[in-house]
Amino acid sequence: MYKQLMSLQQLSRRTISSSARRQVDNMVKEKQKLFQADNGIPVHLKGGAKDAILYRLTMALTVFGSGFVVYELLNAAMPKKA
């Protein structure tokens, strides 16, 4: 049991210490320039195509949900006669 624990400890130490550190570029300045540019695009769409798709999906779900709520309220307000 002790031998297994020691080998696990050595393995974990080896994987942690031998992992290469990645250099991550600081993209804050570029993002600030992108989002602060005065180009007539709303800030919630300046991120590109992914933002546009998310915005349209959110609007579609909102319209569908609102319509469904109104339908269910009308259905509850006017029950069917038995």
C-alpha cells in the first residue's frame, strides 16, 4: 500500500513539475480598441458572428416564450366547456 502511494506521489509530482508553461498574449488592448471603436455597431454585436448568432437566438427564444405565455394565459382565462 505504501509503495503504491509513493509511486502515485512521484507520478503527480513529475506531471506537475514537467508541464510546460504556456505564454498567453495579453489581448486586452486589442479588445478595448475593438469595443470602443465608433463604427455604429451596438456594443453587444461587436464581438463578431458568434455575438450576432447568440443575440438572434436570444431574441427568438424571448419572442417564442412571450407568445407561449400569452397563449397559456388566454387558455387559462377561457376554459373549455364540458
